[in-house]
Amino acid sequence: MFLPRIVKRMSPLFGSRLSLNACRFASTELVRTEVDDKTGIAVVTMNRKPVNSLNLELLRELSSALDAVEKNKSRGMILASSLDTVFSAGLDITEMYKPDQARLKEFWTTLQEVWLKLFGSGFPTAAAINGHAPAGGCLLAMSCEYRVMRPNLTIGLNETQLGIVAPSWFMSTMENILPRREVELALTLGKMFSTEKAHEIGLVDEIVDTKEEALAKCTEFIQLFARVPREARALTKQSFRREALQKLDRDQDLQMFIYLVNQPQVQKGLGLYFESLKKK
């Protein structure tokens, strides 16, 4: 997210089984991945307490998990959270406050990689949104093809409310779902949508009561493509998303991000935010 003004905030094994048919292929402390042998669907679960804020380590593990899903030729992927009330709170502000410049660069380029892999994946993707999804959390959910959400939650790109400008590729991701006019209003207002409003406008496809129901709905969506030739489906999806994917000039985007983050007024705003956290 671009920061022109003061910022106020901002092989191996894995965890629990999906079913008796689940087979393990990847796990880390921050991301658990498991594939159900019967359906061939991978569930990638973010597991960074307390709010799945996207720091460099979590982004690295998400990037690796997406590579593993592709390599293992899973029939599809469901993105989920291990937390009860948060899907992902978005980018970890600590990555941008008094940053190490080399780490800051890797942080942003890894976020770019995660988006390119998720938004441009050949396999079907769905998000089981069982908690709030502001900013970067909303980006991850929108990058998937299908979204299921529990009631009484919020989702949206609220960057302007925090004095931040969302990058154009955040905007393009929302434009892939909603009409341009709706997106312009949402981003200029920094609007957070309730689950019910998000469903009404089409930002969310289904509302369910529990995480288990969300996973089941996501599975049903991915299984719609079981009889569709994999390559034809992938190329069709990627053709629809090509313009947005090609619009991202990674180097220019990186340089702009680094420049803005290092502005004194932005660093001052980040410092004020951390002071407010201490008072809480």
C-alpha cells in the first residue's frame, strides 16, 4: 500500500486433518497446507497469531505454499485462517517502521509474488473468510475466484481512512469483481463492507454460519470444474486476468513504495501509531 501521508496504522508435515482421506504435504509454523486425497483440493491456512498480519515471513510461506499447490497439481486451493475472528488484518506495519532497507525491499517484492501467483494461478481458488478482512486481507480474498464469509464481519480496502493510497494492482483486483464506479467509491471512501453488504454487491459470493460450512461451500465451487479440462480452464481464467497482471510494473511499483515509506512524515505517522498501541 502506498503511503503519501501520515500513517496511523496499519516433503514435510502440517496440522489438523480435513478428513480421513487427507494427505499431508506441507507445514510451517505460519502456514499449514493439506490436501484431501478424495477431492484433490488443498487447504492453505494462515496461522500467525494474533491477527495474521502479513509480515515477510508469512508472505514467504504463502508464496511457497502456492508453489507447492501448483507443483502437486492440486485440483484447487482454499485459502483460510486458523483464527476465530480474523482472516488477515493486512500488512504488518512493523515491516515499514524504521525499516531495514534490504528487508523492506524483500517484503514488498514477496507481496507482489504472492499476488501474482494467487491472482494468476492456473488452479481454481476460493477463500473461506471466517474473520475480518481489511486491506491486505481483503486483497488476498479478492485474488481468489470465489469467496464465502461468515456473518457480522467486515471486508474492504480501507487504506484512505488511514492516510494510505492502495497500489493500482489492489484496485485492479477489486475491479475484477465489482463495477469500476463501485470500486472508485469504495476506495476513495476507504469503505469497509459488512458481510451482508459485501454479499449484496457481489464482493462475497455466499454467507454461511461456520468455518466448516465455508470450507464445504468452497469445495463445492472448486468441484464444479472437475469435468472441465484443466488447461482450457486455466488459460481462460488467465486471459480474463491478463491485463491486470501485466499492468504491474514490479520495479517501478517497488521503487515508489520504498520512496514513500521512507518519507519523514510517514515514519512520524508510524511512530504515533505505535505510541497509541502502547497506551492501549
